[in-house]
Amino acid sequence: YGIENPYEQLKALTRGKGGITKEALHAFIGTLAIPQEAKQLLLDMTPASYIGKGAELAKRI
């Protein structure tokens, strides 16, 4: 979506804070200039439900 300095934005949210809360991450997602559907996909992700490229990488073994 062409977000300017995405790494730096996330770094500012997380560095030196002793961790990040679900609430803080959700608030950050709410500020992103992306479509609402994309925000909802991010908000719906959990460590248990997100496997990223795990399935694809496992097939390469």
C-alpha cells in the first residue's frame, strides 16, 4: 500500500517499551492508511492463526 517508512513506524511502536500489547498493536493498525479490509485482516491475525509462508516453506523440504 506504499506506507512510508513502515519499519521505522513499527520500530517506534515497539522499541524500548518492554513489549507490545494487543491493544497497542490494534491501535497502531487503526492509524494505517490502508483499506479497511486490510486492517481487518491484520486485526484478525493471532500467533495461533498466522502461519505466514510456513506451508510453502515446508513443501520445499
